[in-house]
Amino acid sequence: MGESQLREKLVKEIYLIPLEKLDEVYDFICFFRKGIERTKTNKERHFQRVEGLQISNWAK
């Protein structure tokens, strides 16, 4: 399934959610996205630290 098809399916599903529940769905999506961003940032920091280490440091 292509990216645009998946987005389209998600939008269709969102339209089926009752209006009084949309704020909960929005909160969940934001929480999920921020978690992904946080994980990505933590991985990038980890790899930057590892790249900064010299091989001689591992022998100690």
C-alpha cells in the first residue's frame, strides 16, 4: 500500500469517529508522534557520542 493510500485510509477512518471523541484521538496521535521524535533524537545523540569515541578508548 502506498503512502498516499495509507493516509487516505486514515482520514476516512477519522471521519468515522464521533466528534466528541476526536480530541482523544488527536491527543493520542500527538503523543505517539512526539514519542517517535523523542526516540529518533535519543538515537541520534547516542550515535553522535559513539562516533566521537576513539577506538583506543574501547581498549581501556
